[in-house]
Amino acid sequence: MLVAGCSPASEAPPSAVDPGTSAAAPPIAQRPTTVGIADSDLLGLPEDQVVKAVGLMKQLGVTTVRLLVPWAAIQRTPDSYDWTMVDKTVDAVVAQRMSILATLNSPPEWAVVPGQPAIVGRPASPAAFGSFAGKVAEHFHGKVSAYEIWNEPNGAAFFAPAPDPAGYTELLKAAYPSIKAADPSAVVVAAGLGSVVDHSTITMDPVKFVSTMYASGARDFFDALAFHPYQYTMKFSESLHPDAPINQLSGIRQLMLGNGDAQKKIWATEYGEPSSEVGEAAQADFLEDMLGKWRNLPYAGPVYVYTMRDRNSQSREPDDTLGIFRSDGTAKPAERVVTSYFGMRGSRRDGASPAPR
């Protein structure tokens, strides 16, 4: 998957980090009780709406946010960098003293393999991507705590023309040292793998993907591994089907143990359930089930709920109804569930007044 809208927050304090400082960004606690928000729609909002959206997150008790940092938005040509779009979002989050997981993805047209479109095509040059990753880490030193290398590379929708774990590993090998050189304290998170099954050249089972990553030498080039355990027809705790997300998660963990990576955590950098598929009450139940189960997994790291606000609550498209708030700004039952994991149960109620746009 790759919402926002919002309620007025109190006057945002000035950024806690000066752009020129060498201080490390606030760390993201690598434990399963760390619950954040993944919001891919923030980037396209006007600045005032970004500030309102981030202010609402802060009011709810959010401490960490997953943001997209699209390569195509920053480096439109090989020799130019424009940070304007991403800066406004990062600075709004930093001003509220929340930590940031930045997902690097979406290459520009000049950087994709021949014959593939910008944004969804895989990079033609790992070295070019590594250079970009290093520039990002240098620019956001002191603001961004962790970097996720790509979004769901085990699907052609984000790694066209087809998933390629060996090719993805080359991106890791290029990005990891570049990021660490610019910001040694940054955590580099691999993959963000989708919970899918093998389907022609369209998707690849995440366990198979990770197995080939290790075989290709990925072990020394990531600090944590990410997984997106979406499955709209079964709760996260359900394990009867062999391809259930929780079984895939277990398979990934076994590979990590077998490759000497017991100390590394698995982060759930996206999880959500569309209310258009199951209804609003069941959406809340799915989130309660996942967050409750996740916090009891000894190898689990942070989890990021996708997402804050529906794009269109009347839509039948799943991607439009993943929010914990409706598109008019009122809270769904899922908001109470998620808020309880921020330690603020009862702070809001379903049907609260709409948040101004």
C-alpha cells in the first residue's frame, strides 16, 4: 500500500532540531509496544493541512510516523535536488517532536530500468540509488531516525517489471553504507514486504523473497526487516491457512535465525483493514487483534497503523477506506482501538466533531 485531514492542533512549537545540527534524531524504540502511524497521503497536502494532520497525530499520542520520501520528487534530474515537498512534511513532524521512519522509493524516469515507468519501475543503477540514499540521510541528519529501503519490492506494482530479491539486495548493499556514512545512528530497515503469494511475475511470497535476499548476501546490509501483514479476509492471529500473514511472519523469522540474525527485529511498517471490506466495527476488531497479538511476539519491533484518514469513506475501493478517521474527519471505532495503544483510551469518541480541513 502506499489521509490526512485533520483537527486544529495547538500552536506547534519550533522544530526541536536545527537543520545544521549534527545531533542524532530521536530514536524509534524497537519494541512491539511502539505504535505509530503510516501516512502516505501527507506528502501531497498543502503545508497548512500537513501541520493540522500532524497536530492531530500528536493529540492522539502518536510518537513515530512513517513518511514516504519519493526519489522522483527530490531528484528529477541526475544533477538536481529539490527538497521542498518532503521538507515541509518532515519539518512538521519534527516540530511536534515525533520520530520519523522514512521510506525511500519511487524512482524518477531517468533512474528506472529501460521500458519501465517512473515511480513503479525498479532502479537501473544500485549505485545511483545508493548515492540518493546517502544524500537523503545527509539532508535529514538529526531529523529522520530510520530509513526503510523500498516499499513492497516483492510486488511488480512497486518493482516493475517483476520482483527480484537478488536485484533488491543490490539496492540494500548500495544504500546501507551510504546512509551509515551520513548518519551512523540511523536504523536501516529492509524490504517492507507485502503478505502475498507467488503469482507469475506479479508477486513473490515474502519468505521466498527473504531466503533469496540472504543467499544474495543481504545479511550485513540491514538493521531490521519490515513486513506488511495485510490480509483483508482474516485477522492477523488466524493461522489455519498456510499462507496466512502470521505463518509467513514465522517463516521469515526462521530464516533470520538460521542466518544469525536473531538480534534483529521485524517491524510491521504498515497494517490496516479497509472498512469498505468488513464494516467499521470489524475494522476495529481487526486492529485490536493485530496490535494485541503483535505486542506478544518476542522478535517484533514497532508497528505502524495504515492510516489516519479515509480518502473517500463512501468508496468501495479498499485503499480508500483504511483510515481510522472517516473522510469527513469524524472518528471511526478503530480510532479508539488505536488510541488505546498510544495510552490514551477514551480521549475521543466515535462520532466526534469533524476535524476542519
